[in-house]
Amino acid sequence: MNMLRKGFPVVTVLLFLVISGCRSNTHAPYHISQDVDFSFIKNVAVLPLENLSSEKEAGEIIRRLVMSELLASGLVNVVIPGEVNSAVKDLSIKNTTSLDKKQITELGRVLKVEGIVMGSIEQYGYSKTGNNAAPEVTITLMMAETGTGDVIWSVTKRRGGSSFLTRHFGASSQTLSETSLGAVRDAIHTLTEY
């Protein structure tokens, strides 16, 4: 009995450390305009995403995942990337990451869409903890309504990073591709909740 009393605090502390090491930070806040009827949004264009990561192709990889997941959700139709890129070029838009309302409405008119999806990749790659590396992806997506140019949806999602298993045993449960897809699905899911 004396042994049990002495071991209880140690077991309690170890259990707390294991549980706190296993939690994830995937529930980032998001914004959906309450005064917008999303059933009106039937066609969207996904602009090239700003790539703030060190991975050269991360912007296009995430853009394609966003398009695929929007289509898979059944919520909207998505304009093919070539049409979007041509419209951006024809309208002489130099920077798709900081559009003004006039540019958003003009893109909507030219592409015949009700929504423009834009955003950025803040992190795409592997985070290191000691000798271990784990995939980590952080994305921010926004949708602007093309009639007004106002942002009607915005979300930031983070997936991956070092888990308890990675930090202590070097085991990573997901690939970078799976982590990327998970972050995009989490973001698009916020639209389907509405």
C-alpha cells in the first residue's frame, strides 16, 4: 500500500504529460458571414495561393487540393485553373494575393462566378524535433463574393506537427500529402457546416 501511495503521483504526472502531448491544434476559428445566402454561390474560381513556405510547389499543390475538395463537397462548381490564370492575365492583375473589390467583381464578371477563393500557405513541410521530423501544414483560405467584393468566408487550419509518438519514438502517422489533404478538408468542412 505504501508503494502505491508513492507511485501514484509519478503515474499521475506521466499520464498528464502523455495526454497533453497527444492533443492537437486543428480547431482554428473561422468566419462565415451570416447575412450571405450561400445557396447563391454556385460557381467559384480558386486563385493561385500565396506561398509563404519554403517549398516551391506548395501553392499549386494546395490549390489543386482546394479545387478537388470543393468539387467533392458538392457545394459548388469550380472553374478550371487555365481559365482563371487567363482571366488574371487579361485583366492585368499582377498580384492575386491583395485584390481590391473592383478586381474581385471584375474577375467574377469575366469568369461568370459568384465566389473567388484566395489565400496562402503559411507552412508546408516538415517540422523537426531533435532528430525526428513530422509533416506540418498551415493554410488560410478566404472566399469573396463577386457581387460586392466582400470576404464572406475565412478560415485558417493547421495540421500535423510533432505528436507524442514523433517526439518520443520517431514515428509519424501521416505523410505530407495526407497532412495537406487533412488541412484542406478541415477548411472546406467549415463551409459544409453552414
